[in-house]
Amino acid sequence: MKQDLPSYIANDAAPLFPDVSAMSDEEFNNYESPPERLAFYRLHTEEGLKAFLYDVYWIGYPGLLIAANHVWKLLIAPRAYHCTLMGQMSGAGGAGKQALVNTLKQFITEALATFEYKYPPASDFENLEAWHHHCMAMNRAQDEEVHVLVAKYADILNA
């Protein structure tokens, strides 16, 4: 085990996500995902890139610069050119590393915007089960929107 790395990435077999089933309610409610784990994803596969983007989405803006730095380090030369193309393809603009930051920032903004809906009051439905099914359908639609965004930005980062 490498001592200079955080415990959750020191061993390749160690999970990136904590065992939430072993956490107390208070630990779970106060848990904050460490953004530095973004720097340890393997982005050379589509699966790794999508997992990375989902984690960027869940961590949000606090992990933006760590995520951009990780992508920058793994790009082949000329890095600035590739990042500028990413900025153009995403519509975020910018040049060089700033285009990469703009692209990831736009991804986070678009992904978080999928949560901009409110659940209807349960009184609008004939029973609680109908309200529950409606809310679950809203959650599935939001998950699908995020899935589409992750696929879109994975293609942009791969280009």
C-alpha cells in the first residue's frame, strides 16, 4: 500500500466510494465526497471517462480545477489545441486550458440544471401511490438527462 496517497485510492482494489451501508445516519448526512479523488481516474477508456464525469457532476464546482488539471495532464500534445477544440465543440469558448475549465464548468452547470423542478403536492393526486409513481418518473427523467449529458461531454473530451 502506498503511504503517500489517500486511503481510498492507495490500493487499486479499494473502492472509490465509501461503504454507506456501514455509516450511521449522522455520518451519512455529513459525508462530503473528497474532490481530490478526481485526480485518480483512468480516462483512457470510455467507461473510466464516464465514471469521471459522473463524479465531477456529484462533486460539482469544488472539484472543477482538480478535474481540469487531471484531464490536462493526460492529454497528448498539443494540449492547448485540444482544449481549445473542446471549448469550441461544447460552446463554452476559451483557449487552451481555460477552454477545458469552461467546458467542465458548463458540464457541471448543465447537469445541475436538470434538478430545477419541484415535486407537485401530494394533494394533487388521488392517492400517495400515484404521487410516488409520478415523482419516481420525474427522477428517472432527470437521471436520463444526466446520462445524455455525460455521453455528450465524454464525446467532447474524447475528440
